[in-house]
Amino acid sequence: MNKAQYLAVLAALALFLGLYFGFDTKTDKQKTTERSRSLQAESTGFETIVADAKAHLDASQSTQVAEREQALEKAASDADRISALKRLSGLWYEFGQIPVAGGFAEQAAELENADSSWSVAGATFFNGLMASQDPVVRRYCADHAVKAFESAASLNPAQVEHRVNLALVYAENPPPDNPMQAVLMLRELENKYPDHPAVYNALGRLAIKTGQWQRAVERLEKAWALDKNNLNTPCLLAKAYEGAGNITKANEFAGICKAR
């Protein structure tokens, strides 16, 4: 995947550069100009991201994007606009520009205001977070994934997966002021929903991430016992058993994973 340069996200930090230990040597005109530029960078950040991503498209891809953008401009109702935004998001995802795909999915969710749409936007941004090593891209995706899953959870509190997914975002990108937030959230969910397989899948993922192989096996086996239809559990169990040194069980679950 080609990495776009997300300079507009960094430009927002310029808002804080005017403070120098209680005094400022810049003129009012300079400060006004810089403040205006910073606010403009914030308001056009996504447009900048899209423009950067477009620079990495070939001619055929550019044509397809232009066609879907025209369909979005011609949308006569919210329903048509939502549909056009989702199609545009899907196209950008197909092209490997996941942060852009997430941005359009987020716009669709804002219009539709359904937990399912916010969940799709969150999952898209989470995939962008997982796929990138660029700290700016990761921060952008993490922040928007948090917003999306929080919105989904507020619209449908009964859907446990929204809060599980939110915890997984924090696990992948821990807040500096609360690095244990993901663990605390998942433990709380485990206490509240002791028989929900999504919680144990998430706990298993976290254990794999930290190299706690036996704990991962225990949690994922519980998830597997609760739900044999989950597509991810056998794949995670294959990793957990391999890490634990049980190659026989690892191969067994790897076979189940591939069959699905």
C-alpha cells in the first residue's frame, strides 16, 4: 500500500507554537496569519489526505474515482448521498488507501447515524491503523476509529462488540496517559458479559500481542466453546497454540481456519 503524506494533520499542531514561557515575540499580524493557516489546515485536513492519495493512483483508478465523485455530487437525497459515499469508500479501500476509505465511510455514518454504519467506519479506520507504521497515519486512524466505535456504542449500547472493538483500538494504540485502558475495558466487559465470545476473542488477541500464549489459549478456547461459528477464533487459536509450542493443536486449528 502506498503511504500518503498527511501533512495537514501535523499542521494542526501549529496552534500551540505561539506560546513561549509567558511571552511572545511575534507581531499580532504574524499570529493572526498563522492562526488562520492552522484553522484552515484543520478544516481541510481530509481534503488534503484525499489529494495526496490521488497522487498515487494510476489513470484507470483516477477515472473510477472521478466517476464516483460525480455520482456523489449528483446525489439528490440523503439516501442517495449515503449510497454514493459508501461506494466511494469501497473503491478507495480496494485501491489500498484505507484512511481515505475510512473518511468517506465516516461521512456516510454521520448522515445515516446508525450503529452499523459507525461500526463499518470504525473497522475501516482500525484496519488502516493495523496496516500502517507511519505514526501520523496511525494517530489519524486511531482517533477516528475511537470516535466511530464510541458513536456506535452510544447508538446501540446493547451491542457488546462495539465496546470490544473500541478496546481493541486502545490495545493497538494505547493512550499515553492510560496505557492499560484496553485491559481495564475488557476486564470490565468480562465481568459484565461472562458468556460473550467476542470478549474472550479480544482478550485472546491481547494475550497473543503480549506473548502470553497459555492465557491466550485459555481465553480463545472459551470463545470457541461459546461460538463454533466465529470465523476468527480458529485462526487466533492456531497462533496461540503455535506460540505455546503445541504444534498438533496449532495445525488442527490452522486447518479449520483455512477451511473457512
